[in-house]
Amino acid sequence: MLSLNTIKKAKGSSQKKKRVGRGNASGHGTYSTRGLKGQKSRSGVSGLKRLGMKKQLLKIPKVRGFRSLQAKNQVVSVKAINTNFKDNDIVNPVSLFEKKLISSATEPVKILGKEKLIVKVKFEHIKMSEGLKSQL
């Protein structure tokens, strides 16, 4: 009867991995099938040199530059805050996102601008330029 516990591999379908460098009695001791001398017999030589893959690796175009894992600040101008907010409003990423001044409420926001802040608003979880900080 055929069941999961009686299934066996076909005879000769799998072979054990050749384990080299495990003593002379194994038949692959001493030089461990590497030959006597030369670069390929030494340890620490990259296998890519031997397999001819180095040329292939050099031909592949690499992505240049650096990409930071930290998200860039979304910039909002003081002018936009003056036009879109009233006195005593709270300015935070969520309120800016609702008014479509930024594209994402989860990424950091920074308010920039040399203009004067006309409306009196409260800022929460927002970075701002030194010029704006001095006005508050």
C-alpha cells in the first residue's frame, strides 16, 4: 500500500556530497583535491576568479550613488500657511495633508520661508526654519 511513510527515493537518484579534507582515509585528504601548488590551491581565493564570473560581474551596470534610508522633509512655505490657516488653528502633518499641501502625513515636514507669519497658529510635530522659529 502506498502512503507517505512508505515512499522512498529511487535507487541512485541522490548521491552524498563529496566531503574533502577529512583525513587521508577518505581518499580526499592532504591536498583535498586541489592539487599541489598555485593560486587555486590556496585558501581565501575567490571562486569567482576560477569560474570566470569576474568578467560577467564587471560587465553588469552598477547603480551609482547613495540613497539614504531617512525620508526627505516635505517642504511647506510660510505663505501657504498664511493663506490656508486661520488664527488658533493647529498645524500638524495630518492637517497639512487634508489641505493637500503635502503628499504624505507620515513623512517628516519642514516649514520654510522668509515671509512673515501673519496668522497665530500652533505647530505640532513639524520642523521649521530658524527664521520662522524667531517669529514665534
